[in-house]
Amino acid sequence: MATTTLAPRFGAFRRSWVWDWLTTVDHKKIGILYIVNSFLFFLAAGLLALVVRSELAVPGLQFVNVQTYNQAFTMHGTIMVFLFVVPVLSGFANYIVPLMIGAPDMAFPRVNAISFWFLPVGGLLIFSGYLVGGAAAEGWTLYTPLSGAAYAPGYGTDLWLVGLTLVGTASILGSVNFIATIFKMRAPGKTLFRMPIFVWTMLVTATLILLATPVLAAGMIALLIDRNYGGSFFDPAAGGNPVLWQHIFWFFGHPEVYIVILPAMGVVSEVLPVFSRKPLFGYRAFVFATIAIGFLSFSVWAHHMFVTGQVFLPFFAFMTALIAVPTGVKMFNWMATLWRGSISLTTPMLFAIGFLTMFLIGGISGVMLSSPPIDFHLQDTYFVVAHLHYVFFGGSVFGVFAATYYWFPKMFGRRLNERLGKIHFAMHFIGFNLAFFPMHELGIQGMPRRISDYSATAGWTELNLLSTLGAFLIAASILPFLVNLVATFINGERVGDDPWEGNTLEWATSSPPPAYNFDVLPPIRSERPVFDLRHRHDAEHLAAEPHPPGEGEA
Amino acid sequence: MRRLAARWRLRSLLRAAAPLLLIGLLAGCMLPPTPATTTAKSVWWLYLIVFGMGAAVFFAVEGFILYAIFRYRRRDDRLPNQLHGNNRIEMVWTAIPTVIVLIMFVVSMISLAEVEARSPEPYLEVEVIGFQWQWTFRYLDGDTDPSNDYSVTGAPGAPPTLTVPVGKPVRLILHSDNVIHSFYVRNFLIKRDLVPLPNGRNNELELTVSEPGVYAGQCAEFCGDLHAEMTFNVEALPLAEFDAWLASVQAGGTPQPTPSPGTTTVALVADLLAFNIHQIDVAAGAPFVISLDNREAFSHNVSIYRDGERIFFGDYLQGPATTSYQVPGLQAGEYTFICDVHPIPGMTGTLTVE
């Protein structure tokens, strides 16, 4: 509770700011720690991606040997998914969710701190494979038997398993904290159906983490036992089954896709209404679609395994196609929110619209892959690489940058420079499409993923070169972003508490908020209390408004 | 100031639209390779239908978004109509994706039934064996003795060819006893994993190649260091030609090497990615035998090189197992013996012939 941060300090002893940050249990500082930590891992994993793309630019092995290459793409995927996209969104949620529901802090501030500190430790453990003879090199999916002791004898794989178990534990603790916070810490009047969509998506995300991550943790411990203590869960010679690992991994792994995309959808659902100056169209339908995606995400895992010949195809094909329906509903809701709005193309809005257009491509390619005969051709080719990057990068990462530009003024009281922000967006958007769109065509032409080299006669050279250029453009787009951060901290525009004319409660407090978050809360009568406050004298609009969602539930 | 803002808007729109235009142009060539089997043709058409639906959705939605952000730009401080939703229209747009995915599911299932169809009596059965990092294609001749089956095994830089007849169903039995590999021929628009399953079960794949030709294939499931080099070819011959080819290779068979008495035998042990000895001395002109004891769960072999040129190639041996290589008499000089799968210092040695 808030009392933690208000506890009296020891006499006149003044702690340094370093000590203050290392021992903080304030959700806002922990949120910023999450974001900074994730961003550092993002840069590291991004460099690994440049290693992979440089090697693939032209046929032949020029820069690295196959072992280095295999470690690079394995670590790139692992770090990006587990130590960047998931935690950075958790970081924003850590900062924003208590503010959005009018709470003074998370429900369990100390658990919040430990679930953050597991992350850098777990991440460094995973990376430390490089110090003991090579990191894990079996792909981020770590398929058995390739990841078994016979074929991957090094310590890198063990460190991967131990480090990731720690990261998973952090996620589980964090999700318990979010669920408790959202159910128990809402301000008076903040009914469930008056919660901002971002809070709803975090609630469903936390539930998915709580149900899916322990399954992966169990699988990873089983693999650790197989590797080190004579187990045979996945060893066919001793009656185990390597396909079992795939079931366990993807039973976690597919909900994981929604764990990373739902919060980004939440961000976009906050940003679009603010910069269209309209409420989100179909709030309740959006909430139900989010919950439906949560349920369905547990029944589609084996679509990653169509070509193993070991799954019942029609069921998983049907469920996978079905999950496109709630996703389609969301897309229509966003489109209708833009319709007849009053749209300002600020940097967060550009990234949010970038999310809509890029996630759409990832969604369409995903529906194509749900058809088993098409999947038989495209599975394990660059088409899948393109698809997953349009979802993870075009979806989640665009959402992350929308959140960064949108909430930066709340966190630091200063707005990031808009011109540099737009340059960042343009380079990012063009680089992203240049890097990943050609991969669709490469996959359709049959280029398998995870190969270190390809034949000059295969006809893949030009598109690979294009893709590598795009990857370097994405890397270059980080420069204006970093310059923007530094310039804003030194001499950024101070913009007050509510620079965007926001809708949700975080804009009702100061920027940055005080340790206890709110001096006074506005009355909460809809999902947009700050909008209501701003337009309380605006009888014309309020009269024209139909009953806001949540009416009658207070 | 206003004009400047308008120009900025136009430029930002062009910036947003340019990649989309590029995408539109590229979409013209996003078609799979020419299908070469009877079922691949069905998949090719299925792909076209699904891709067409996807492209239609893409252009409709992107067009809507671009129009909206252009048309409804903020012009003044007046609030737009605060519309919260509309149940009727929301029901309609829940139905639209439902109908689209149901159509897609039904056409996919129709095509899947064709792809998965099995003929009661395939014309030919071939066991496809994947190992790190090559393939063996073993032509099953129907008797119980596997040692007299004709087989072909690839070597690094020398991918094997799977020869099949045109117009007849060929059943592939996909076997691996090491890691997972995947048999993938892009013109067949299909792949299937070789999974080391318990109780000796194997995946199967049935194909009827419809066009004669040579088709490139490749392992599609990441299988370790030299995954990228696990390539192969499929050559489809007209039926009469194929029958003649198969009869001739089966008559030749692949004789099992038996060491003749009196020749020198060099015992070589491969363990922990290294040979036990790195220097071998033999007499010039006399055939000799290298017995290889592979104690590891993956493949090794022994080949002999002189000045970078391969003089002798020993078949890959999936361990743990032992084999004997018959090496013909060599001229005096310095040679190198090496494991082609792991050309590293530990698996390299000097062969001195005097």
C-alpha cells in the first residue's frame, strides 16, 4: 500500500539517488526500471539481429561461422521476446495501471520490486552462456532432441533454461500482482466497465501469464532434468517423446503471442480515442473480444506443429481461424473510432496508426498460415519469420513506441520533440517494411528459416540484400530516438499535467505524479473521467451523448 | 504557417503511402513456385483463393484508415460527435470475419483431404533417413533384408538425388533417430518432419509427381550447425526410364564391404568430437582397412585428402556404431584424413604412406 512509500526515514540520513532507485518499491520507479532494463536488452538483441542480417545479405559465409550465427539468432529471439517485449509492456503497465484505476500503488509493492529484479539477473544468466563456451544455439523454441545433452552438450543451454525459469517466475509474480491490483485497488466509482481498455488488456494478459507460464516452467525444468540428471521426458530411446516438448512450449508459446500483443492493443486503444477526440467505438465489444482472445489462445497452440504429423489438424485449424474473429472486431472498432473524428497526427498517434496497418498484415498472414495445406508449404520458411515480425515488431513494438511518446510527458513532465519523433517514426516504418516485407516473398519461394547461408542460384539474393538494408535502417532510426531522449531531458518542452487532452485518470494528477499518486480524484462516472471533467460545462455534448458504458453499475 | 502545415501533412501522407504502394506492387509476385505434384496444384489454387481474400481485406482496411486520417484531420476545437457504439453495426462486423474464416476453413479442409489422401498400393516406397547433416534415400524392395536395398547417401557439397517416377504415387517413410529434420521440396508445396518418435513410429508422406524435372529440396527444421547444407534433389523420370534406372541400380546393389584377410587394419575411435589418433602410417600401394568406432550419437566418417582433393570417401556412420572402410592402395606421400561432418582440428590427422 501507499504507506510503504510514506514510511518515515531514518533521522537526517540522506540516501543517494542510486540507493533510492535500487531499493524502491514505488510502482512508478519500478515501471521506469522495467522500461530502461528492457530497452538495454532491446539494443543488445537488435545488434544480434544485425549480425544475422549481415551474414544473410549475400550468399556465402562472410562474417561469422555457423556456431556464432546459430547463437545469434537464438539469443536474438529469446531476448527480444522474453526480456524486451513482455517486460517493457509490463513496465508501462506498472507505471500506468495504478494511475488509471486511481490507486496509490500496486497491491504488493515488494513483490513488484522482486519481480523486476529477477529480470536483469535472468537475462544476464541467459547471456552468460557466451562466457562458458557458447550461448544456447537451438533457436528460441529450443526443440528437443536438438536441445538435449547429446546434441547440445555446452552449458549455454542449461543457463538458458535456468535464466528463463527465473524470468518466467518474475512474470508469474508480476501477473498475480496485476490481478490483485486491478480487482482490489480501484478507486470508488471505478467499476470494471469503467476501466480504461489498457487496464482490461493487462487484466487478461496477467491471467494468460498466470495460466501459461507455469506450464513452460515445468517443461524447462523437465528438460533441465533430461539434460543433467538422467531424465527421459523427451528422449525417444527411453520412451519419451520429443514432440511433447513442442506441445509444452507452444501451450505456453501461443498465449505468449497474445501476452505481447494484448497490452499493445490496449495502448493503441488509449491513443486512438485521445487523438481522434472520440470515445473508443464499441467499448464493451472490445472488452468481450479481448476476453474471447484470451480463452481461444489456449486452444490454438498446435498450429505451430502442423508439419510434425502428430496433431489433429481440423480442430487446431478451426480454432486458429476462429481467433481472427475477435481480432477482426477490434480492427473494426479502431477504424470506427477514427471515423468522423478530429484527428491529430502526433508521434504517438503515428505509431498507433502504424500498429493498425502493420498488425493487419501480421493478422492476415496468420490467417493464411492457419490453413494446414498452405502451412505445409510456408511453415519454417521466411514467410513465418515475416509473419511473426509483423505481429511482434509491427504490432507490439509500434505499440511500445506509441506508449513511450504518449506517456513520456506524464513520467517526466516534458514532451519528447515532435519533429525528431516524426523522423524516428518515418525511418522506423520504412525500415521495418523494407526489412520484413520481402521475407514474405522469400518464404513463398521456399527459403527455410534459420539457415546461415543459401545458394547464389536460388534467386533469393536481391530480396535478402533489401531486407538487410531495411534492418540497418531500423537500427539507424534508434539514433533520432536516443538524441530525442537526451535533448528532452536537457532542454525539453515542459508541458504541464495533461498535454494531450487525455481521457483517463493518469492525466488528472501532476507530471510526474507524487509518490502517493493523487491529491484528489475527479468523480468517476464513465471510462473517461478526465474528459468528463474537462467538458463538465459543455452541456451541448453531454446532452448529445448516449448513456456512457457502465452506467447503472456503480 | 497554415500552408506550411498543409505541406507537412501532404508529405507525411506520401511518406505513409509510399511503402503501401510498394507493397501493392510486390503483391503481384507473391505466388508460390510452379506446383510439380498432383496435390501441389490443389494447394496452389487454395493459396490463390486465400491470398486473394487476404489482399482484399488488406486493401479495404488500409484504404479506410488512410482515407479517415486524411479526411477527418483536426481543423478546429469543436468536439466531434461522441459516438460510443452501435449494436447493429457491431453485429454485422462480427459476422463479416466469421464468414470469411469459415469459407477459408471449408476450402482448406477440402484441399487437406486431397493432400493427405493415401493410395492403397503405392508404386514405390522409399525410406528417407535424415541425420546430421545429410540424407539417405533407401529404396525398399519388399523383402525383409534391408542390407540389399539400393540406397544413396549425400555428402557435404554432394547432395543426394531422390529419383522417382512421374505419374505414380510414391510413399516416403520419414525416419530419423537423431534430431528432428524436415523433408521439404518447394515445388511440391509441402514439407513433413522426420521426428525420432518412440516405439519406432515414423511419419509418412505420399506424392505423385506430375511433371518430369529436377527439383531442389532442403531440410526445413533447424537441426544444428550445418542445417543450411542439408540439401537434396528430387529427379522425376518418365515411368519407363525410371523402371530401367531402378532395375539397373538394384542389380548393382550396394555391396557391403568385407575386409579381405592379410590387409593392415587401422583402428580409429571417434569420441567427444575427436579421433583417438592423429597420425597413421601405412605401406605404399597396399590396400588397407580403417575401422571406425563412432561412440557418439551423431554422424562421423573418414575421408582421405591430398592437397585439398578427396582421394577416398568413407560413408557416414550414424553412431554409436562401428564400420570398416576398404581403402585402395595409395601412392607414397603425405595425406590428410578427416571427418567430413566435423572438419575441425580434433577430427583431422596425417596419413603417411611410405
